[in-house]
Amino acid sequence: MRQKIALFAIATVLLTAGAVAWGATIADQYDEQNDLLNTRYDSVIGNLTPVGREKLRQAERRWIAERNRVCGFESRTACSLSWVRKRQVELQRMEDTMGSNPDRVRAGQCFLSKVSDVGTRLGTPDAKGRLVPVPGSGTEADFADGTHMVDYDTDPSVGRWRRGDPVRLCVVELPTNCPKGDLRGITWRAINLRTRYSWTARDTEHMCGGA
């Protein structure tokens, strides 16, 4: 009987030691992934405009609140580790495709997006308040990532683009000598991967510092 009790005590100690070791492993993994998360967060936010940085900070606060709601406020748990890993991957994707963020500022960068709307530069409201295209007023296009392009010239080839068309967007040129935080006037090149037509235009009608 004493031998059974002794064996049971040894087994209990071993199980307890295993639990502690397992907990330490989760903690170590959490610390490692959290360090990566912080590194990638700093990398992404460092490449954004002031507006973009504020958007990312707000998104991060929402993520933290949701993680705490699901996992509780105790960090370094399996649940928190899972959330940190997922967020770290999300930020890695943002870092790898900085161009897909509407607040990107790096010239020469290209990324994939989709056409969300194409029309004329100007429109007049009808009786129901809907905008009716004004022929000859220029060309305008919006893309799924938030990029906007507009030109005073009418481009019939762009007018034949369809919603959902895959496009490759590239930053051609950044405006210079702009007021702080005003990056209007970025020149873009959009290549429609369905029609293979390339269109170059700015993101706004006015350059930075203008009206």
C-alpha cells in the first residue's frame, strides 16, 4: 500500500512538473510571437502618414479589446498566443503589401487591387439625388483598396473597365514640398489585367497645398 502511495506521489509530481513545463513553453512562445508582433507593428506604422498611423492605432485598440473579451486579461495563455499569432500574420501581410493600404507613401511600389467603380470626373444629381455622368468631363476610377484616380481627359479605354477587374497599381511619383500630412497629388499607374490597358493619373484633381 505504501508503495502504491509513493508511486502515486511520484506520478503527481511528474504531472505537475509537466504542467509547469507546458505553461512555460506557452509563455515562451507568447513572448516570441509578441516580440514579432511589436516589431511588425512598428515597421508598418512607420511607413504610414499621420492619418494612417491613427487608423492603425485605433484598429490595434479594437483588436486588444476583442482579444481581452475572448481570452480574458491574463496574458501568456494559449488563447492569447493564438490571437497574437493571428495578428502577427495580419501585420506581416500589411508589411509585405504596404501598397494596398490607402495611406501608403512609397514611390515605386506596386500591388494588386480590383476596380470598384469607373465613371466621369463630374456628375449632376437627378430627381432622386443620383449622380448622372457628365460626358466629356474627364475620367474617374475607384479601387477596392481605397485608391482613387482622376483625370481631366476622357479615356474611353478606362470607361470600358468593369467592376471587379483585377488591376496592378503602382506609385509613379509622390508630390514634393507638401504641407505636413497633405499627400494629395500622388501619381498612379493602373494596369487592368483583363484588358491589359495602362492608365496613369493622379489621386486628386488638386496637388497638395491646393484647394
